[in-house]
Amino acid sequence: MQQRPTSFPIGETVRRLRTGQGKSQETLAGLAGISTRTLAGIEKGDHDDALVWLAGLANALDVDIADLLALHEGSWPAASSPIKRKSLRSERKISARVERMSTRWGTQVGAVWFPWVVAGYGPYRSANIESFYHSPEGAYPPEIDRDLAHLTADIETRAKRGEEVPYEGAGYKLARFSVSSRVGDAEEPRLVLHFEPTTYFRMLVTDQRLDVPLTAGGRTYTLRERYAANVDLRVAPVPELATHWGVGLSVVTADRQLLIAQRGNTAVDPYVYFPAMAEGASRVHDAAPNGAPDHDRIAIRGMAEELGIEIEPDELTWLSFGANSYLCEYGLIGRVDTNWTAGRIDARRSTGAAKDNWETKHLHAVPFSPVDVARFMADRSRTFSAFAIVAIMHALMHEFGIRATESAFEDITVSVSQHLPPWLDSGSQPVR
């Protein structure tokens, strides 16, 4: 017998609230204490006893029962409604908790520590990430300019001999930022970023050589000791460095798999595990009309080049912003929820559709749950970059919450590819 539709038209409201919060049916059903099948029926309006689960659904969606019942099909809350305000208050609490997990030099999730600092956790709407560009490039200390001249001359000499040499790419340097401002009546989180031009070679003689001993005036020191030891990356970049800018994306497939990339032997950090999509911003390919990086464009380009698939802006969620404290380099972290299955993406890559397919030795598909992902990462044969760990952790927190993510990693050891020098925690004094 066909069931009568519920007398309260909450099914569509539940669905719209769920999708607006980026929750899957499986996630919301788990939070509400019902089966996925039951939730699917409620959203279709097939259950005449939906009120039995109303309290659980309201709690899982972080709204009041009265607000949920007050809504009806065709009527959606304004940005300043009680529901929206309560949802934003909840997001702010989550943001504050995520940011507190990060100290000056790294982040702890369960038993896992990695050298990534969280400067801001949104999630951020693309429109609320405001980027500005300032040219020309700022001045650098003389020893950095000297090393850049030596590197450039050496590369030119090698190129004349026919040797393979690195490409001098035009990138972005993060000069300053603000994460505390809000937008509109709803006070949505806002991120303001200011960029200057930099180059790949400049990055090679700064960010990539932070712990290489230098000698000047009879003294030996490192760039980290002299310039980065007393800088809190959660507050400001290191002005003497390139502070290279990039984007890292976790990818969740239509069949609920999290994609994790193992780098190829010719890529940067060979064999290390990275986000499914990791892309440096290019001034040639990714500039908005004002010259600053267009982050949606970076994401779309990176997905096409590394995975061979096209994505729409509404499949993209920007989660957080921070820095790799080992390199003092910054990045924007996000997730993509694609309609492609893991198998179709792998088949697509095998046809050569992804022109940068060589960067990835293997694309692993892991069931998207905290326990399954933690088990995959605990394998001691696998080494993960800080970029990968933060992208994975924040995708899990966004979907399943902080508590479930921390619990899955509370007894887990993850091999991390980069380690800060011991003197940072030993009380040694940096060079002045």
C-alpha cells in the first residue's frame, strides 16, 4: 500500500538544508539516528510518520524544530533568519575548534602531528575570498638576491649544454592576509588575501633552502634561523621568503570514495602521498582581471590537468587556509564532490585525458569514512605530505565532524614527509 505523504511538507526542506550544509544522506542519517533509506523516504515525502524523527533531524541539521516546521516548500530562510544565524553560530564554533587544534608550528589531530598551521577555517564561499594583486615584487635581502643570481647563471649554463633544467614559472607570493572579517547581515566568514609576483627560481633559493647553511661576515646561519624563527605564520607570512601559493583539493567521488594521490618518481616529492589535486597558482593561467589568482579557476584547471575531469563551481567547497610551516608556504584547502565515480576517473586518466598524469604514480580510492581513511594512512609504507594530511583531515571534519575524525586517529601513527629542525622546540636562540 502506498504511504500517505506527511501533513508537514518538510521533506524538501530537509533536503535543501542538508545539501546547503554539504552533508550526504548517509552523514545526516547517521547524525539523526535513522537509516539512509528512511531519510531518503522523508525527503521524497513518502513517510506519513516523519514527525517521529523530527527532533533528531532538527538536531542533526542544527536548527530548531519550530524553525523546521515553519518552513515550507517555496519558502527559504533569508540570510538573517534564525535558522541561518544558528547555522552560522555552529560553523563559527567549529571554525574556532579547528583553529585551536593548530599551534604556531603545526596541527594535532588525534595522535597525528604534522607541520601545517591553520590560519583560518571557513568554510568560505568563493565570493567571500577576496584577492588583491600588488606589483612590482618587493625587495629581498642581499644574500637571497645573490643566491638567485648564482642559480640563474648555473641553470643558463646547463641549458646551453643541452641538460634538462627547471622551468622558470611565474607564481604568486602571499604578502599579507586577513581572516577575521565577516560579510553581510549573515556575517559569513571572509578571507582577504594580498599577493605580489614571485617566480619558481625565487622559491628554490628561499622556501626550498630554509635549512641550508649560509655564510656571511664570518657567520654561519640558515634562512629559517635568521628570518622565520620568530614569525607566527597564522598571523603573517615571512616577508623575506617567496611564500609560494597553491591549492590542495580532496576529491570525494559519486561512489563515496576519497581520492589520494601518490606522486610519481619525476614529480616534486616523489612517491609521497598528496591531495588528489595539488596545484601551484600561475600568473599566466590563473590571473583574474585584477591580476590576483582566481581560485575557482585554479581548481578547475588543476582537476582537468591532474585528473582529466571537468568540475562545476557548485561542486567545490573551500574549507580552510593555512601554511606548511616546514616551507613557510601558504595554500587554500578545499574539497570537490564530483558526479564521477572513482573507476570512471581512473579510466579517464588512463586514456591520457589528464595531461599532468605523470605527476601521479597511483590514484588511490579509499572509502570516505574516518575509520577507513585512518586505516589507509596508518600503513607505514606510505608517507604523507603536510598538504595531504590537512586536506584529508579537513574534508573528514567537514563531513563527519571533529570528534569522529579525532577519534579515528587517536591511536594512529602517520608517516610525515617533512620534519621541522629540533632546535625550534629546544629553546635555541635564532641568529639576529
